[in-house]
Amino acid sequence: MKLNKISFIISGVAILVSLQSCKKYLEKAPDNRAEINNVDKLAQLVGTAYPTYDYLTFTEFSSDNVEDKGVGIGSTNEAVDLPYAWEDVIGASTNSATNYWNGCYEAIATANQALEAVENQNFGNAALPYKGEALVARAYAHFMLVTLYAKTYEKGTDNSSPGIPYVTKPETEVIKQYERGTVQSTYDLIEKDLLEGMKLLSASAYKVPKYHFTPAAANAFAARFYLFKGEWQKVIDHATATVQGNDFVNNMRPISTTLRTSTLEEHRTNFMGSGQKYNLLLVNNYSTFARWTSPRHGYGSNTVKMFAAGNNVTGKALANTTPSYGIPHYTAYKHKEFFFNTGPGIGFPYLGYSLFTVDEALMNRAEAYAELGNSSLALKDINDFYSVRINGYNPNTDAVTAARIATFYPTITDPKAGLIKTILDAKKAEFLQEGLRWFDILRRKLTVVHNNYDITGLETFAELKPEDPRRLFQLPEEVKLSGVALNPR
């Protein structure tokens, strides 16, 4: 089938079987994909134009949201331990960077087949929302690839370092030669697809809009994209467009109310649910991330302190759920594994999780306001964010102010830098175990520090600095067959 030909070029023949099986367990793949001859088939096809694997494990365990708990404390597994050591996971194992690369290019192949069908068939205006979704989905997959596997875009430079292959046509050759282009050329093509696609989107085109790029979800994506580009006013405009009437408070995660009072089972079942206003785009991904309950390297006793009183600018404890599987093995309990049975005792584990949220969009806007020198609006967004995360929040006593920031971060003398640090730390805690911290680490050139214990109990520390080549995840070895160079090591 044309849909999967990109798998030969980008990831190798072996992955093809697993990708087909993954589609089956999600029950999203339409029949007769090679012949998309009506709008219903087009809509079904475009609904699968999203990565089939997740980035949670390798981004989260590479970040500063994890720690070494000590020799003999917790389980070990290469999928977790190698990212913690900033070492490459070799092969297309579950939760690996190679698997995510494969999933992104499969999504791109799906989007390209849909766009080819729109071009070749006379579908009329009814097809336009699905054409728009295919374009935005193609832009998103390429954006994730260039973010994770290439150097970070830097405003004011030529961004001439290698990008990633930007694929815009269905593949018809078994092995085709590709070029990585540059980060700049990749960003230009992402922006072109994104803006063209957004004009065509319609939330009313879907029975379950949360699993598609609706206008709200696309605006959240655009806000993140322009945050990486440093185009601050565009971040503000797109983030604002994610919520009607600018009512972020009533559309964010109700951390201090509904979520706090729910049972643990209700929390992990509903947190990433389609019925939640704050979730803007949901996907179902093959993943065993939820099984990392007690890893040696993970969310532990030091990390959990970020939620305690005195460890954020407000001075108050955060109401986020922080249960444990037995100290020091803590969890945010946001993910519930589901299982699709393909036979007796066999099948596929998967997660439903949110790629974009109202909460992230608000804090992206706050950062853009700070960058433009509008500290009053940045502070308003920060306080709106904290107002639903602190028990009994009182704006008269708990509000974040410039003075409070200066006191909490005494070594930061620049008010703008203090605002941005406040925002990044707030996001670090809120999006724990969602992989998003890694994006801020990349954008803001933050040094990551990991502790390590040896067999004697001696603790040492390792740093991953901004220019370290290991901040770029490695491409699959097979891409060399198509003339694509691997990242330096």
C-alpha cells in the first residue's frame, strides 16, 4: 500500500509489520486506503495522520524531572536508564526515539496520501476540513522531528544546521534518496503547511473533535511553534485563539478542585480524557510508559519537593496529585494504560494522552508577554495559572508579583528573566511526566543536571550543556540507506 512506503525509506522494512498491527489495535485505519474515492474514506484516513508512538519516555527521562534514587532502589530498564545517561537506545524498541521517528514519518505518509487524494479526486468543498487537517498534521509531525532530532531553531541566526527530510509526496520507490535540508528550510515548510491548513479547519467536521486538529488545537500548536521561532506577538495571538472569550481560568485543568477530590482511579482514567475542556488534541499511542512505576531513575523524593510549600513563587503548596508506589517511587498518575487484545493473552498496550492543552497555551502566552515587556499581562496569566493549582487560592495574599519573584529568585536581577524563570518552573511542575519539560530545556538552552550513585553510595553529578550533541536524539541507523546523515556523537 502506498501509505506505508515511507516506512521502507525512513525506518526500514521490519517496522512495517508493527505499524500495521498498531493501526489495527487502535481500530482507526480505514479499508481500501490505496483508493480514497469519497469524503468519508478521506476523513477516516486523515484521522490516522498522527504519530503512532509516543515521545514521553525518552524526553522525560532525559530531562531534569528525574533523579537517581540509588543502587538497588527500583527497577532498571534500558528504555529508561539510557535516556537518563543521555545515551542512544539502539533499535526500534518500545518507547524509543527510533520508534517515535518511525511513527512521525508514518503519520506524514498518511497525510500525504490524503492530500494526493484531494488533489486527484473531485471531492468539492466537503473535503476542505480534511485537507486542512492533513496539512496541519503533516506540519506537526515534521515540527516534532526537527525539534527532537535537529538543532534548536535560534532567532537571529541562519539556522543552517541539518534539519530533517520534509516529505510532501506519497512514496512510490522502495529506496529513495532524501536530504535533510536545514533547520531554516524545515521551519519554512512547517509554517507554510500550518498556515495553509489552519484556514481550512472546522471543529464541526468531526464526531469526536478532540482526536483531530480543530482550530483550537491548531492554534495551540501554532503558539508552540512561534514560541520556538521567537515571534512573540504571534504566540500571543494564537494562544489567545485557543479559548473562546479569553476564559482560560474556567477551561484549564481543575487541579485544586475536581481533580484534587477525585479518587486515584478516577484521576488516571479521566485526566487525559476527551471529556475534559483543557485537552485540545488527544492521540492513542502504542506505549508502555505507564508501566514505569518504580524505576531507579525517575520521579523521586527530591523531584516531588517542587510541589511542596515554599518551592514555588507563591509560597503555597500545589494541589497536584503526588501519590507513590512506595517511597521513593512517586507518580503524577496522569496516564492509564489500555490494552487491545488481538488474541488470548496477546495484544497491544497503549495510552491516550494530550498533545496540546489550554494550560500550556496560557503559559506560552505569558512567556511571550514577558518577552515583549508586558509584565502586567504576563503576571495576570501566571496568576490565572496558579489560581486553579493552589488550595483556597486568595488573589490578595497568594498572587505572584514582581517583588515576590525578586525575593524568590534573589540571584536574578533582570525582571524579565525573573518572569520567564517563574513561567518555566511553573510548567516544569505542571507538565511532569508529560515530556514537555524537554522542549523548554531546548528552547531556553538550560543545562540539565543528573545525579548518579555508585555501588559505594557516592553521589556525583553529570551535566548536559546546551551545545552537547547528545541533546539531539539519534536518527535510526537505516536512514543512511536513503543518504540521510546521522547526528554527530
